[in-house]
Amino acid sequence: MTSAKSVGCVGVGHWGKNLARNFAGLGVLHSICDTDPERRAELSDRYPGIPIESDIERLLRYEDVRAVAIATPAETHAELVRKALLAGKDVFVEKPICLELDEARGLIELANERKLVLMVGHILWYHPAILKLKELIDSGELGKLRYIYSNRLNLGKIRREENILWSFAPHDVSVILGLVEEMPKEVHAVGGDYVTDGVVDVTVSILSFPGGAKAHIFVSWLHPFKEQKLVVVGDQRMAVFNGKGINEEGLTLYSHSIDWEDGEPVARGAEGVSVEYSSEEPLRAECAHFLECVETRARPRTDGSEALRVLGVLQDCQ
């Protein structure tokens, strides 16, 4: 674990406040930067004794800030990550790493040149259920992967600065690429803008992989209820991960089969079996992993290269 109070948090709004909470809980929160004066006043009350800055340049000048966590709007990521790397700080940045492939390649190259940690917040790779699912796939428990679908649906929070694809789908793209361990050979996407002209609220993306697997990703913030569901279909078994939504969160394995009788396929269902996994909070695990990488100089599970692959798929969908 890193030395005490060595992380600065940049952007402490809707999601960034959770990063600050976790880094504070891990005993490493050094300082905070946010451009909103009302928010800075709230943060000052919440974290007495923690420096609260309005300008990232001031935060980066603290010599004992060893690393920064950036959770600002996506369009600011490239500039802020570059500034932090040039200041010699290890960086955790929320998804997506940035909005352009060339910018992402430049950030990765800069981090490598300076031997700095660059980690991207693809939080599902720190969820114990997803790690367990990956373990089941790698062990052959599901057989050959055939089909994956992911639904990430909700009513709000509706953005005006980024569309639903860039806001919700990075999580699903990241997980699917990691489970299949291939880049798609074909990408098709459709969507619609129903609230703000030019800002897509609903998209369906279809990915086709060289090994024969296919995946679809349905994301929306105009849905009547919350649903986060990942279904992975293999030729031996099927797995379903329910995130927080209508159903209880959990990972379930199904031994459904398709048998042939008199030349006709017959589907035979089976009872689902719950799969046990640890109860560790994904965000806490993600923050702890970043601190471990800062301390040991290990490559993060969700490093710049992984983020670059996700960004490439998002741009193809766009």
C-alpha cells in the first residue's frame, strides 16, 4: 500500500465523490480539486484538513501527491491526464480514457516513456462476480463461447454533453472484449436521439468476433426500470449476471441443452445454480488495485492498452 495521503482527486462530482470516499477510507486521500465553488465548500466540511483546490495545476505542485484520480467530463480527460503525467504523477482516470484514438495512444506512450502507472476505471473488472465468470469461462465450464448480450438500462441520468454509447457502453465493451479475448471483426450500431437533438439516448451495438462468437449491447437512459444484465451463452452452459436492478444481484449458471430428436432440435431447460463469489465492493477493490500498482509498479488489470481497445470499438460503433 502507498504511503499515507498520497492521492489527489480531480473532479469530485456525481462519481468522483465515490472515489474520494474510497481513497479517504483507504487512508491515502491527500487533496481534492474541483471547479464548483459550492462543491468545494461541501468537501471542505466533509474532509477537514484536506487541501481543496480549484485548479489542477495547484494540486499537481504538491510534491507528496504521488498519484491522481481523475473523474471529470470525458472531453477533459486527455488534457488532464497529460498534465498529470507530465507532472510525474501516476494516473487513474475514469472511463473512457479520452475521446480520440490518437490522443489515447499519445497518453499511453507518455506513461510508458516516464514509467508511470496509467489505469482506466473499467470497474466491472473489479467486480467479484465478473472475475468469477471469467474464471468459469477460462476453465471451460461454459464450453465454446457462442453469444453474449449485455443490457444496461435506466431512466436518467440524462446527459447533454455525451451520448449514451459513451456514457454507459464502455463498461459492457470492456467486459465483452475481456471475456472473448478477441477484437471484433465487424461492428454494427443503431440508435436514436429522443430528448436532445444530436445526443443519442438509446443504442444497440452488435459485435462479431473472428472465433465465431457474437455479442450485442443494449444501452438506454430512457427505460422504464433499471436493468443491468449480462448473459453469456456457451455450447455447454449459460451464465447470467444480474446487476442491481429488478432482480437481486447474482451470478447464475444454467445447464440448458439442445438435443436432436427425429431430426428436430429440442431445447431442454435446467434449474439455475447460484455461483458463490466474494462480497468485496468493486470500487473499493478498484481503488486498492490502483494503489497496489502505484506501490509495486505492476501493470494495472485495466491499463491504457485495454482502454485503447475499448475506445476503438466505441469509435467503430459511433
